[in-house]
Amino acid sequence: MKERVEQAADVVLQESGSVGPLELLMQMRLLMPSHFTSWQKGIIPTLEDVIQGGLNKLQQSFQYFQQWAQDRGMKPVTVPYLRSTPGGDIPLRVTTGEDSLLEDFYHIRYIPNDLSAAKTNRTIARMSKPKDIVVFETVSQSVICTECMTELSKGDFLFMEKRQPLCLSCADLDYLEFLPSGDAALTRRARKYSRLSAVVVRFARARKRYERQGILVESEAIERAEQECLSDEDQRMARREREAARRAAQDEKLVAEMAQSIRRIYPKCPEEEAEKIARHTAERGSGRVGRSAAGRSLEEQALDLAVAAWIRHRRTNYDELLGDGYERSEARELVRHSVREVVDRWKGK
């Protein structure tokens, strides 16, 4: 457990420059990122009931976490989690009880003690910045506004306040205009010029997550942003091409290093297949293990997961079992021995 906590804390610190109890729990898979996001959006009032693990396990994890912070000379700073609303920022609570010490602990985050004063202030300011106002695009056929009792149809926008749906008029957001996703420069500039903005998300049932659809901003901000985008379109196109070439070179380097690591761990794996595994799991935007921090760091556990997944899909009848209606856990159990045989053979056992 101590090693697991330390590894998780190191990963979070390396990726974000700071680490707190909630970020640690997410890295340890004791708190689902989807639950954390729903909490930030006001859908879940507190996180205490969705944090996994018993009391003893959490206490032990936090003891190791505090010891890790002390051993590395980390500096604790208290930064509240905030949610933006049209009426101002609302502090978010993690716990449901009256234990103020535990609630305060969840809002402590650790940063390196050797940061300069200016960088420390920037880090704290970044952590203190509340999340965007979130507006939901309805996916149900009918939702009723709890204030004016207006019926919202599928595709309409609503704002959640104290777990109750409000139409944009009752939420004082009806004067904003919807700007769909697709043009990053236009979106960025429109948000900069709008005094108030909100992010529009929609729940994707197939992927079981909220996906961004666009933003709500003032119409004057959109017009000003469109004028700016027209004036420097050629320069932005050239920059996008340079960035695409740079990312492609980075991806090829990652694939080569990952294939080499796979051949080292699995010396009997065919060379061509090792490259296919690396290219498949490292595909940008795929969400596969190769794009995770552990995968990009070529950690052996992440590569083991990538190889096992490849074998399961390409060298067993796993996909056919899913097509026949088997549950994922059942199908995995049925092909487990077949996957193990290939793994052992590739490792030379």
C-alpha cells in the first residue's frame, strides 16, 4: 500500500505540479474521475459516498500520503474547490458529516517547496480558479424547470442548481449565444471577450460520460472573435501544420520505443506484431493504456495490459463471445487461459 500511494502521488505531481487527497484517490482508482467531474458540475452534492475503500484503508493511505509529502519536503496549501454559477462561486464539500478536520484535509494540496514566490502564487491561483459554469443539453424527451415549470424538450439547455433543473431564463443565462465546438481559436477568443461564459455538455449514453458540445457566450464576443480569426487565418493554418508534424514525429518515436520495450519483455513476440501492438495502443486520442502517463513512461505493467488486450482481441474468440451476448467479465474468463498461454510463450516460458 505504501508503494502504491507513493507511486500514485509521484505520477500526479509530475503531471499537474501539485497533488491533493482527491487527486491521489483518483490515481489509485479509489475515486472515479467521472464522479469527481459530476461533483464539480453540481450533479453529486458530496464525494464521501462514492469514494471506494473502507475507513481503515483510506486512513492508511492518507498516512502514507502525508509521510510521502513530508519526506519530499512538500509545502501544504489549502485551496477550496469551487463551482461557478451565474450568482457567484459556490464552495464544494467532500464530506456529508460534521467532521471539519476531515473536510479541511480534503482541501489541502501539496506543491514543491522549492518553487519561487511568483511560481507559487501562479500555482495557487490556478488551483483556486473555479471550474466553468456548466450547462447541460438535455437528452430526455421532457424535463421540467423547477421555477417556471416550463417543459424543456430534447436538445434544450438547462442549468442544475442544488440538484434541480432550471431553464436558461430562470438561471439568468438566456442572453448568451451558443457557439458550437470545432474552432479552437474562435472558442478561445470568444471566451476571452465575453464577461460571462458557460460550457455546454451532453451525456453520451454509449460512452457513459459527458462530452463537450460548445460554449455559451455573449453575441458581441463571438462577432469580435470572428473578426480576429479572419485577420490571421493564414498564420494559424501554418502553425497547425507545424504542430501536426511535430506531434507525428513524437508519436513515431513513442511507437518505436514502445515496440522495443515490448520485444525486451516478450522476446518471443514476433517483431512485426510488437510494432503493431505499440502502434495500436499508442494511437493519439484513442484513450488506450499506451496514451496514459504509465504507457508513455513505458512502465512494464502498462505494456503488459496492452499486450494482453491485443492477444485477447486478435488471438482468441473474445470478440465473437461478446457478439454472442456474453458479458465482458464472462468472456474474459473464458479466454483467460488462452491469453496466458500466448503471454507465456512470448516471454519464453
